[in-house]
Amino acid sequence: MRYLALSISVAALTASAHAKFITTNDKSVFELLSQQGGYALAGENFSAYSGFYPSLAGGSGSTAWQATALGGVYVGPSGQLSTNNADAALTLSFSSGDVYAIGGNFFLTDINFGFLPGLVQVELADGSSYIANIQSANAFSGFVSLGSAISQITISPFGVQPNAYVTATNLCFGVVPAPGAAALLAVAGLVGRRRR
């Protein structure tokens, strides 16, 4: 019980609440909030893709996604999903209706995928947004829903940042588990509880 109280305190210190979402820049807090929400965690590292695409679709079932940007998208040699045009926004859409948490490394790169420090805006379909001063390609940004599914996330440079390409890596999804998996999670929760 103490661990849960400590976790909630840590989450309150490192996350900020929006109208319907909690936003955090800490991956472990994101994972904890997703698990407490009952969401199964899944990931996408884009390693199965390479080169230019007018648009790109991937994942399956609950984690199906589509990436679009003005001028198309490009996947670099290390699985970096990026816009093909500088200064364009990158949009990831989720059609399953099962995505309730989304996070990842969202940052800016130059034309050769070299990291560029700068301001990045991450916006959800309902208008909730998060602007971060990203100083590392390992910087994490995550959103966890407090009620409705996440249908879309748009990442864009914020302010004047010429020749900056929005880039995303290491996506994390929190999805509603399939009914069979949800039942197993519930049973595991009951078995794992300690008696007082």
C-alpha cells in the first residue's frame, strides 16, 4: 500500500493534468499510470521500415497506426520516423479506438538525422497539447487518457526552427486489452494481492 501512495505522489510531482489527459516526461511514470489505468503496454520502434513513404501504416489490431506528413514520411537507418520535409508536422492516427496512452521520444533532427535541440509541440486530436524544450533524443513525452480513446497525435516544431525535421522513435502504447487478456490480468491481480 505504501508503494502505491509513493507512486501516486511521484506521478503528481512529475506529471501535469490537462482536461482529459495526464502528460508526463518520465517513461516510468507513464508506464505506471498506464498499468494503473488497466492498459496493456505495447511498443513500436519502426525498425521494420526504411526509406520514403507518401504515408505509412503499421501495427495491427489495437495498436494499428498511420503516419502522415505534408510531403510524406521517411524512416531513417535506426528506425527514426521523420517528416520528409523540414518544418512539417508529423501526425500519427489510431483507428482502433483502443489506444488510451501514447508516448515516445519526440525530437528534431537535421537532414542527416543528427539531433537538433529545440522546442517541440505534441498535440492530441482534442486540442490538448504539450510544448517541451527537448535537449536530448532520449527525451520522453507521454499522454495517458483519463476517459476517452486517443485517435491522433501531432508532433511539430514550435516557434522558428528552420530546417528541423520532426522525428519520433520508441513509441509506447497503452491499449485496452482484449477480453481474454483483461480476464487474465484481473486474475493475476487477485492472485498477486497480499493479505493484510
